Amino acid sequence: MSPQPAAASLATPDEFRAALSQLAAGVALVTVHDTGEDADEPGEDAGMTATSFLSVSLEPPLVLISVREDSRMDELLSRNDRWAVSLLGEQHRTLASRFAMKGRLSDRLLFADTPHERGPASGAPLVTGALATVECRTEQRIPAGDHLLLIGRVLEARVPAPDGRPLIYFRTGYRQLA
């Protein structure tokens, strides 16, 4: 009879963060255009920097993003089922930092300084010069710990900068490929 492993305790948030910092990840900007509750208002754009973006399926084309539960993005994405993801290049380091900051400027001010165009399928901002963009419609919302996983059906996908170099997040900082 083999010995039973000792009862395992859960990793602390700091241990977990340190371990996952060893995984290099691409950096994306998730955006949404909130049409607001008043049809006479122009609505607002919102965005968040994300490294938790991945493809789920080719047929049908599905992707996944992770959003902190009870955040502003969670609120906006619960009202709006269309959103977009811009895969950021190394030239977008400052942009990624600005949209990741806690207590940052309003999204309205950030988008005023961010070259972008409106996505035809989602209405969300698409970052000019992004390596690729995908526009999505939410298919599923799955609670997971303190986050919400959103699976989106890809409505449009474009590769405007096929020769660009990705922005990478590794060991708690932005990196570039050598």
C-alpha cells in the first residue's frame, strides 16, 4: 500500500503570483463601448489590460478573457455583449501600463490619447497598430473564484500588423522579444 500524501494546504496569493510570473504571456487590451442606459447619451469606451486571453476553439471560433468580478469592466460587459481585444505590440508598452493602473485616469481621457478606430462588429475601440484584433459576442459567463471567465464568439478577426513584435509580460514586467 502506497503512503497517502499529507493534506495539502492552498498556496498563498503571493506564492501563486510568484509561480505564475514565470509564465510569459502576450499582452492585450480588452475594450467595450457601453451604449449606456440613456439612448440620447453617446455612451463611453472602457478598456483593461489583460494577459488572460486565449483561444478556446477554432470551430466555432471562440476566445476567453478573465475579468475581476465586481469591477467596472464586469459591470460594462454584463450590459454589453459585444467587445473587442487588441493584441498589443512592443510599441504599446506605455498604453498597456496606463490601462493597467489602479486609480488611473478616466477611460475617456485614456482613449482621447490612444489612436484607435471603432470596430464594425462590436462598436468597441480597436488599437491602431495592434498586431491583431478580434471582435466578439459573449457566449458564456462563468464565475471562477474572484474573476469571471467570458467566452466570446469571434465575429471579426484582423491582422493589421503581421510583421509586428509582441509585447510580453514576464516576471511582473513588460518585455520584448530579443
